[in-house]
Amino acid sequence: MKLYKLIVYLLIPILLLACKDDVMDAGSSTLLESDDIQVKADTFSLASALDSCVALTLTPDSFLLGECDTHYGTIQADILTQLACPEGFEYPYPETAEVDSVCLFIYYNSWYGDGQAPLGITVYEMDRAPLSETGVYPSDLQLSDYCSLADSTHITNASRIIIPAEPTDSFYQSSTDRYQPFIRIKLTDTFAKRFFAIQDFSSQEAFSKAFNGLYITSDFGGSNVLYLTEINMAVYYHFSRPTANGNDTILHDIKSFYANSEVRKVNRFIYPNRTEVLDVYAQNTDTNYIVSPANIYTQLSLRLDSIYQRIEQQVGDTNNYRIYVNQALLTLDVLYDFDLNSERPRDRWDVPASNMLLIKASHFNDFFAKNELPSDTAAILAALTATTDSLDNVSYTYTYDLSELLTQQLRSSQQVEELTFMLVPVAVATANSSSSSTITSVKQLQTISATRIRSAQNALQPIRLEMVYSGFHRTR
């Protein structure tokens, strides 16, 4: 058997090269005829359709904040977050300590939309259910379960208006040789006194009982969304310390509370007109769309029963032949017409996702909930690839090899008639060593991207699966 496989792998590149021009166009051709080995090439059709994304359920390490109109609907992004308890902390000389003010600091690197348009930010204290350490929180959770939005929970005196491209506050970062913009929001004196009165910092649980967390949202503007990198809250206070000569010394200090990896955070995404937008784009049968975060995905369907039938026609009864799928390439053509002359600056951010995951629909929930990694049999990762032809025309594609997945499926005792996949834009984290790079995590993309691909129903160049498969006679 090993000898047979070696013969096939040596023959396939030569045979494919010889019939490259007509094999795929013909639909199916015989590459090698013998009683022992049958090798065939074939092309199979798929079906594709748009689907609204299920909400994300991950803990974000970055955030979106704001509201903006895009080609794919209006996105509203806001944040619910706990603050980490500084376990064991005590205010010095608490009998004399008094709060001066409390300020929220929001750091951002960039934005989507019009950087010259104003954006108003306001903050509420969460007064209902807290976020728990083990809870699963979708990105479209019901806000009313966590914050009543009552006047008493509104902890800013007025909306903080900013112009993203012209930050009022920033500081120089030597590590990146750039200025880091941030937003400073003074919270109300009433909240400052209430928060400063919290004295139990023995554990996160105890701290969260006294302070549920913050709800941060925009209440003015609709032209931009900030890409946030960090959130923290600073308590400014003073206290008196006795000295040897009997005169008290007044000292001022700051204590910061962070929305870090130790606490729960939810970036909420709302698309108020997604249904209408989905209906409009579904009418364009030539093009499919994959839009993040948590907006529109594309579903692909492959008829396995057609593949079974074709293999039996071309190779023979699977009882007599052991089938191998040597190659099964699925190439997605990306439609990317970047227009530098666009009248709407936000269009320049409508770029394809750098990485796209092709995943079995039945495996979707487990993959992201359990932080799984790509595999050849359930979830296949592809990077956006650019190719330049002899006329300097650039084309973009995602390419997947489904050979392992289909080989496993064809040999399975539980045959299914159809496989359904989802195309999901993802963010990929890697760990580099001296010799290689290893994928450490794959998460649904949280930033704004819009990928357009030719559909399976495209009139000129539809999505097709190009297969090379072989059969080995069991009796030899």
C-alpha cells in the first residue's frame, strides 16, 4: 500500500501538468487507467448564501466604542467592564484620607470613520447584575440586565466631546516612538465619594459586590468608532501624615484601577438595521460578504452525495477501491477595489480580513467556546494572498485544501449528504521561535472589516472545488 501511494504522489504532478489546460474545464478526465490504481481530476459546484453572525462570546483584549454608518449597516459599539481589585490595598492613613476626584482614562490607537467628526462619550455605573467570572456573555447581551440607565447611575456631568484626529490629551511612548492619544473623563463628585468609601479590597469577589463595574457608551455623533487599547480609572486623594514636630503634612496620591485581563469585559455590538441590509445584499447573487465584528458571514454548502456518485462513476465501487483525496482546493476570489478617491474616508477602512477561517457549521460553537486551533478536518485557516500578473494586475484570494477533511468524510461510516461551512474572519495570535511560528489562538475578528468574494452562483467565475482523487484496488 505504501508503494501504491508513493507511485501516485510521484505521478500526480506530472499528470496534472500535462492536462492543466483542459482537466478542470472539462469537469472530469481520466489521468491514469489501470486495474490497480485509478487517478481522476474533477470539479464540483457549491452553493453559497449570506447569514447573520451569531454574537461573539469572547473576552476582548481591545475594544470598539462609538457609532458609525457603513456600507453594511450602522454599527453601535459600547462596553461593559469590571475593574480589577488591587488585593490587599489600603488607603494610607484612612482616618484622614479624602477623595479629590475620580477620572476615567480611555486610550485609543486609531478609529474607523471620519476622524474630524465629533464623538460624545458618557459613562454609567452598572447597578444590576454584575459580570461573573464564569459567565458566558454574548456581544449582543441585553443591557437592561446589567444597567438600568437611571439618572443615579449616570456618573458624568456632561458628555465628553472629542475629535479623534485631534486628541486633547496624549503622551509620548518611547517604545513605539509615537504619541499615544487618550481621553480623560472626570466622573461626578457623588460617584467619587461613593467609590472612595469602598474599603474591602480583600478579593475580586468582595470588591465586585461593592462595585459592579462601568458601562461606557457614546451619546453624540454617528460618524466614527474608536479602536481602544486600554481603560483604567484613577482615584485622586490626599491624606495627612503626622510628623515628629507635631505638624501634619498633607500628601497627595493616585490609585489606579484597571480593566485588565483579570476581569470580565464585554464589547457590545448592535446593528439596528442589519436585517434590512442583509435583505439588500442577498439580492446580489454574484457576490458574497463577510463583515466583522459579529455582523454578516457567508455560508458554503457542498453536496457530498454528488462527490460519492462521481467517484463511483470514475473510479469504481468503494467496496472494491480504497479512496484517497489527494488534493481538494477551494479558492475564494476576493473583490477588492480600494478607491483612494472615495468621498467618504471611512470607505478606506473597508478592507478584507487578513485571515479567514473555513469551519464546519456544526463545529462553530465548540471551536470558539473551547478556544480550539485550526485543523485539517474541521476548521481550516487561510491568509489573504496577493498575486500580481504580467500586467501588474493584483488579485487577492483565500485558498483552502480540503483533502484531509474529505478523505475522512468519504471513509466515515456515517455518510452525510451535504457539508455546510461558515466563512469567519479571525484574528490569529502566534508564538515565534528561532525556526518556526506556532498559532496560539484564533478568535473571531473584533475590528471592522468587510470582505467581498465571488459567490458560488457568480456568472463569470463561481466558487468551485477542484479535486484530484485516487482509488486503490483492494484485492491486489
